[in-house]
Amino acid sequence: MISTAIRVARVGSAAELAAAALMMLGYPALMLAALLPSVGAFAAAAAVTYLADHYLHRRGSYLVSRLSKVRAGLSIRFLIRQLLLVLLLARAPLADLVFYVAIACFLAFYAFQAPHGALVTLIRNRRRMPVATRNVDLGSRIRITDAPPKRLLHRAAEKMLHLDLVAVAGLLVTAATGESVYGFAGAAATLALAFLYVAVLIPYARGKQSPPKPETVLAAVDGWLREYRPETVLYFSGSKDSAYQVNMWLETMEQLQTRPLILLRERVILQNLAPTTVPVICVPGGVHLMNLDLSTVRVALYAANVGKNIHMLRVPTMKHVFIGHGDSDKLASVNPFSKVYDEVWTAGRAGRDRYAIADVGVRDDDIVEVGRPQLAPIQPAGGVPGDRMPTILYAPTWEGWDDNPGNTSILLAGENIVRTLVQADPPVRVLYKPHPFTGTRSAKAAAAHQRITALIEKAAVERAADSRFRPDAGAQAQAKAELLRIEARLAELAGPAGDKGDEAEATREGVVDVARHEEIARLRAEWNDAYWSSFPGWEHRVITGAEPRLYDCFNVSEAMVSDISSVVSDFIASGKPYAVTDSAELGAEEFKLQNTAVRAAVILSNSARELPELLAAVRAPESDPLAAERQELKRYLLGPDEPTSMEQFNTAVRHLAQKSEARNRGQEAGARAGVAHPVNGVPGQRTAPADQANGSVTG
């Protein structure tokens, strides 16, 4: 019942649900206490509402935003509590003066809310940059002042409203003791603190505390661009949830043999961008983007098909390429919009064939196979070391937005898969890494996930008690100590240096410390090694959260069981055996016909009775009947192993840059000769003489 209530209320935990219930029940309790009147009951209910409200705000609860939508927002809740306190004072046998002071105090207190809110908004707006950057040294070009102290602006409205706590406490003490001085002192203190908060904000609203004017910032960015002379730009626009689509390309951009630049259109993407050494410019305004000096850029890469791409596609001096954010049989991989680009880059032959079959207007000559550089961390199959038990990874996808039985194996096959694996003889180790969205939409999927987790945890306990399995306590203790050391150092590296005050200050100080960046990368690799050594190699494990990453799980596994998703396409890069569940029960032949990535897989029914075929391939690789098919499928989906994907990608960038340069030279030669060529994007016009182009000809 509790889990159902949590899901319906869209809260993150039972504690959050309890806080929400206490807050909602607290206000009727306040009214009842005020009518009785009961000072003690009122004080207790007030404390509950204060604490519950504060907790929900700290957790960023969904309920807080919902209450604002139904006219029960933060200010209204504080006002109701204050009005009920006035009602309590009216019902209590107190001097009229206390009652009038309370009313005057709360009216004056709310009078301070307007200038406070206006100042906070003004400061935040003035501190927003027309162009925000990372790894671009603007601090030496323009003066950007320090951000106001975070404690002044972070959750400012909540902090301002909580200043009434002093007045509420003083008035309650007066109601309990009959001594008016406590109420007067509390009211005076609340008004003094409110005045002080407003006064402290005023200096930060002055012009000299603001960053330079937009035209000054844009000129500084243009100056940097003229010096840096970027050649290849990764352009991206999208929502907060789509940040992963650009993050997956960061390492590839760092390895380009041309000067790279990342160009973003939304601040929220910049805030969620992973650390990188590549220069980043975020330009929310279309007009500002069109006026940036990008004349040296020859290749523009697009990771998503979105409307704002048109702002860059309009530039004829660069070639435009769709690189996408994954390679699969989904419809997004053959979007008709792709024909607006000069080229479309796919991982392997499969991508080319998809466009040919879809017939959406993308010419075969415009498709270039470049592999998948992001898959470089995936290690190829190397067999099972003699002293280690085989590891089987179960990595199902989530239930999706509808109830299609083919979305995920968790509902119908998950328990059968796990039960078969943990009971396998000879034994194997099971790693269960579910999709992070598992159970977010479907209660049945959440319940199935919990049952699978319980199965694995129970099997792990039973194995630990089995005399055949003995841990190396010394080695594991050493690995755990190493984990603590690495995590402490990572926390230190991610400390104040990475916590910029606001957008302007982050732009000023956003130049990456390369040594720090490299140390973090090295420590993360060391963390991964220590993590896998910190528990026995035969211990079943449920793995959730960001670390260890999916590719790390690939590398310690000898085989994988999954569903139709990009996880399967990525795992194919390892060349290891894999199984895919036909949860919709299409039948093996139809399932393979509809899904290219499963053509070299063991196809599982919901009973999972075919799993022994996968385990046999792991235990005896030399007699694996699908080994040759996996290698052929890998080449078809992802391209050849040699040259490497990164080498193929760099070659494609270089060739396209040469085409762009040749096109631009042709345009310049035509302009000098007066040959007809596009003017202002209109084909067929001749270049106008300077006196006509700049004159006052009208009509």
C-alpha cells in the first residue's frame, strides 16, 4: 500500500510521503488549535508544518511544485499559518495591543517580500550571460565580477519567508505566558531581519556588480574565436533529459585531429554537460548565434534532429553532418529530416541499408560509415581465466511508455532468467543491472524488479554460506580501503573548484584544469578495478546507480542477457555470446527478421529454457555455433576493427573539411570573376558591386 501511495503521489521515498502527509494534516490541526484555543497544540502543529515544508523543499519534492499549481504555494502556506496565529491570539485572553502588533508585523513583513523578490530577480537576470562558456578564457578579455554569496540567492524566497519564525515563536510565548514583551520582541526581530536581508541584496543589484553588457561579451567571444580558429563544431540543442546525447560524444571530440568546439543552445544542457577539455560555448539566442564569427569552421556535427538546427544549417561555408546519438533499428535512425545534411554518418553497413530500405530521401552517396568511437572502452572477448567463475550480465531495458509485452523481459521472463542462472551447474556469477527507469511507470515492472532483486540477494547469501566458496578476505579488505581512498580524493577534486557561484562566474573560471581532469579519469579507472576486487568473484550482485558503468559490466562479463535496445548493439562490439528475450513471443525467425541486432543471438522464450545454449558457448568457446555469425554481424553493424573507429571518424572529418574548403574557394573565385553564385542564400544572383550593395537603392 505504501509503495502504491508513493507512486501515485510521485514522491521519492516513504519519508517524503510521510513529510507530505504531516504537512497537509498540519494545517487543519493549526485551525483546530486556534479555535479551541490551545497554544501548545498550535505550537506543535506549527513546528510540524515548518519542518515538513523545509524537508520537502530540500528534497525538491514533486508535491511542492504541484501545490503551487493549485494555489497552495509556499507564500500562501506561510500566510495561512500566520492568519491562524492571529486567530489564536484573538481567541486567547490577551491585550488588544498584542493582537494589533501581530497584524501590523505580518502586513509589514509581506511588504518586504516585493522588494526582496524584485532584487533577487534583477540580480539573477543581470548575472546571466548572453553567451556562457567553458574552457574559453574570457576572464582576461572582460571583467566579470564575483557572484553574490550563494546563501543569499539560493532558495531565497523560502529563506525570506522563514524569517517569520522569530515573530511566530515570540507571539506563541506571549500567548502562553501573557507577557507581551516576547511578542513585541519577536515581531521587531522578524521585521529587522527582513529589512536587513533586503538591504544586503541592494549592493549586488548595482551595475558595477553585473557582468559587461551583451555586446561587450559577444565581442570578447568573437575575439577568442578569431584566435582559436575552430575547425569542427559539435552543435547540440535539446532538453535537460537529452544531455546524455551530447555527453556521449565528448571523448570523441577530445580526440579529433582538428580544433574542436562544442556549441550548445540551452543553459540546462551546459549545466548537465560532463567534464571535458573541449571549448564549449552556449548561445541561447538565435540572433547572437548568427552573429558569432564561425568563419573558420568547416564541419558541423549534429547529434540530434531538432528545430534549432536550422540556425546553423543556414551557414553555407561549412559542411553539415548528422552523426546521431546511437545506432539501432529504431525509426529515429532513419528520420526523413536527415536529408537536409550534406552527409549522414553511420556506424556500419547496417545504417546505410536502413536508409535504403526506408527510402526517406537520403542518397547512398551521402552516407559515410565511420564506426562507433564511443565503443572503444568495450574490451573484446578473451575467454574465461582459469581461476575465475564465468560472469553472466542480465541487463534488461525498462517497461517503456506503453504495455507492449516486447518492451522488457522483466515482466514475463526476468525471474525465469535469473532463477536459471543462479541454479546453473557448473555455477556462474550473475550481475543484474536494470535500466534506471525500471518501475517508474509500471507497478508490475517495479514489483518484478523487486522479486528479481530478492532472488539474486537470496542466492548470494546461500552461496556465501556454501563451503565451496571462500572469499579472499585480505584482498577484499585491501580493495575496500583503496575504494575509500579513491572516493575521498574524487570528492576532494570535485570540491569548491568545481562549484561556481553562477553562470557568469562559471564562465570566467570555467577553464578546465587539464591535470585535474586527467587525474579524475585515472582515479575513475582505478575505482573500477578496486570495486570489482572488493567482493568475491563468485558473488551475485545487483548493480544500480551510475557506477560502475554499463561498459564496465560488459568488460567483466563473459556473456549477456538483454532485450531489444541499444545495449545489445553496444555489447556486440565485444564479440561475446549474448541472448535476447523474445518477450512478445514472435518466434525466433520473425524476431530475427524484425531486429537486425539479434541475428547472432540465442533467442530466449519467456520460460528461458534456451539459456543452456548461452552457457555452453561461454564454457566451450571453441564449439560456439554462433561465433562466426557474431563477428559478421559486428562488422555489419559497427564496421571493421581496422582502422579503428576513431581513425575512421578523423578521416571522415578531414575529407569533408577538404570538400568544404574547395567549395568556399570556388565561391571566392566566382565572386572575383563576377560569376553567378548565391547571394544572401538566393541562388542565381550575381554579386552586386560595392556601391550598389551599400547604397540607398530602394524598390
